[in-house]
Amino acid sequence: MRFFISYNTQDSRWAEWLAWQLEDLGHTAIVQAWDFAPGSNFVLEMDRALGGADVTLAVLSPAFLSSAFAAAEWAAAFATDPTAIKRNLVPVRVGECDPPGLLGQLVYLDLVDLDESEARRRVEAWIETLTIGRAKPISQPPFPPSHSSNTAASSDRSELKLDLEWYADRSSIRHFELAELLGLTAPMTKEQICARWTSSDGLPLQVLLGRGRLGERVVLDLQWDGPCGYVLGSSGTGTSTLLKSIALGLAATYSPARVQFCLVGRKDGSVFRDYAGLPHERFHFDHENWSIESLAEALAGESSRRMQTFREANVTDFGQYNEQKRSAQQQPLPFLMTLVDECWDRELLELLASYQSRGRALGMGLIVAVQSASRLTASFVALARFAVVQGHIHASDVPMLNDAGGTLRELAAASSALRWAPGRGALIRSAAHLEVFQAPHVEWIRGSIDSPYLTSPEIESILDGIRRAGQTSDS
């Protein structure tokens, strides 16, 4: 999409920040500070910018409301869509002010008193509503227990207390296979996998992480909750296993036309060993062919290829391109999910963050596993939309997770009593939203003491069914 940013010169830093975020997301932003060259005719440049914009952003502040030029700009945008059906004019409030008259009738995007990370999240969420049209959550909101806020808060705290007690209770662990979580029965045939791919073709991309305290499935939605996040856990808590579960769950549910993988396993080649040759695999790096340079080259090439594809189709992002292709009954572009195990290199995280700043627009997601939040860089944390913690979480890790409400500090306190419990985790979508879960087994045979990487018969059956289904779709 093409945006024009209307602002008073006193708010030029806000205008440039907004323009940068929009272009990072794959859109085009016209802003006076960047696009009105010395010697050009200001009025003509403004007329061209307003006429060519899909959306005009009005940077609301006391200075903006007192500016005659700014008033003329937003009035021109308002006149093209007076009922706001097309949402051609969107106010963005950056300073305490009360917009009067017609401008005051429009719902504004409020960035007042937010830190940069939260402001960026709100901009991203708003951009999504332009194409989706609604801000409906992926799961049902909780039933309001009372008109009393105190009663509601007390109920929430009681549920949190039960969740935290369950998280730290090793005796409550019930081992189950990934096939059970996905609703599959072995042996899996290529016909079953193909039928599953077909039935999920029009559904959003979701990751099944495990089962919660009450047996419910804990789901990560790659559109609403992603596409960038991390899994935090020390050695032995199941972070590598969870990444394998995520990859195999996606491959068993969605066809290679919907999702592909870039798998990075640097330990000893065993983490994603069994997944080599899956039809979803686009890139695979292990201890033998791994380097930052090789991964950078692969991601840069994929990013350039996608941007060129969008330009040729005259669209600006992944969503628009796939909507265009589906309308024409043509093949859409697959989502590329990068999974990185044992990520301890800050240079690597900076590299990944540079691509994830455009990940949503390009249709590229990322989940990395790290042993300590102290290894995460500030730029990566700012882009992360979710976190999964497994096993113990230390108080020193909490500030990196932006624990505004103290929920994670309570998780840290509860986990201090946790014995080694592989697969026990908590999904954090925000500082106030925490869901505990038990992840499934995806690699070891129960009772085996020889190797933690022995693949169970159920997993072998799923892998075989996926490979056979891929051969069928290729032919």
C-alpha cells in the first residue's frame, strides 16, 4: 500500500519513524522530509502525494491541530472518503490532544506514552486490520465473571495460580505423542496426508505447541501471534524437541505450497536429521555446512526473489500477492518458516532481526531457541511477537521479556521448584497473557536409555506419509 504522512514540522521525528516502520513492513511511505526535494513546488508535490496515496496518516499533536497547512491536507483526504468506509484518512495520535470537529469523529491509532516496541506492535496490528478488516482475536475471549473489576481480577489471579502450580508439578506430566496431539493415527498413508493438506488449504497457519492444564490444545497462530519469536530454555528442557514438533506438525498439516522450511541445526547434525528431504524443506543447515555467511546468502536471495515477485505482480506484500493468486486460481507463494536451534551468536541474531523487520510483508517467519534471554539482542526482542519459556526461568531473564505486570516474575518463582521436566512450557503472547502447556514427544522411544534421538514408530510413520504425499503432489 502507498501511505502519505501529513504532519507539522515539530513532529518530523514521529513522521520519519512512522515512515520507516511502514516501509520495513513492505509498504511505500511519502513523507515531506524524504520526498520533497529543495526547489520543488510544495503545493504540487503535496497534491501528487495526496492523489497517489491509498491512505493518509495524520500525525495528531497540538502542533498539528494548530497548523493551517495540516488542516488542508487532512481535509483533502477526508473529502475523498467522508463516511470513512475506505479508511483513507487515519489519525495517529502522538501527543496529548483532543481532535475537534470532523477529525474528532475518526477512530485514531494512539501511540501516546508507549515505548518503541509497543508502538511498533500497534502499527503492525493496525496494518493487519486494513487487509483483514477486523481485530477479532483468534480464540474466544473469556466470559466476564462479574461487573466488579476486583472480582474479575481475583478470578484471573486464581487461574494464574493454578496454572503456575501445574507448571511446577512434575507429577502432572502425561506423556503423549505428536500424532495424538494432531489427531492422527499410525500408520499414516500418503492419502491421509494429502487429504489433510487439502482440508487445511483455506485455514490460517497455526502451530500446535501442546496441551494445557485442562487438556486443551495450546495454539500459536503465525498470523496473529507471529511471525517472529523465540523459545527460551536451558539444556535438557526440550527446546530442540519443541522446534522439531513445530516443524513436523506444520508439515503434516499444510502442503509444501502453503509452508516451507529453512532448518538450522548446529549441534551435531542430529536435531533436524530425520527431516532432511521433506518436501517442505527449502534450506537445511547443519554442523557440516553451517555458517552465518551461508545463511545470510540464502535469506538475502529468498528476500530479493520475493520482493521482485511482488514488484512484477504490482503488489506490495505477501498477503496481497497470495490474495491476487487465489482470486486467479493460481499457485500462491508458500510461507517460509526459519527454525534455528541453539542460537547463541549475537551476530546471527542481528542478521535474523534484519530480515524479520520485513518478515510479515515478505511471508517469512522465524523461531529461534536460546538458552538465556541475556543472549538476545535488543533489536531481536523488539521484533519478537511471542516467547515460549521451558523449564526454569530466572529472574535475570524477566526484564528482557518486558514483564510489566509481574506475571513472569511469578512464573520465575514457581519454576524455582521445578525438577527437570522435559516439554513443560509456557507461551507468552504479552506480559499479561501466559498459557502453560506440556509438549508432545517427537523423537525418543519410551524406556530407551541408549540415545535421546531414537525416532519413535509413530514419528517414522508420519515422516514416511509426508514424503510419499510430497512425491504424489510433485507428480
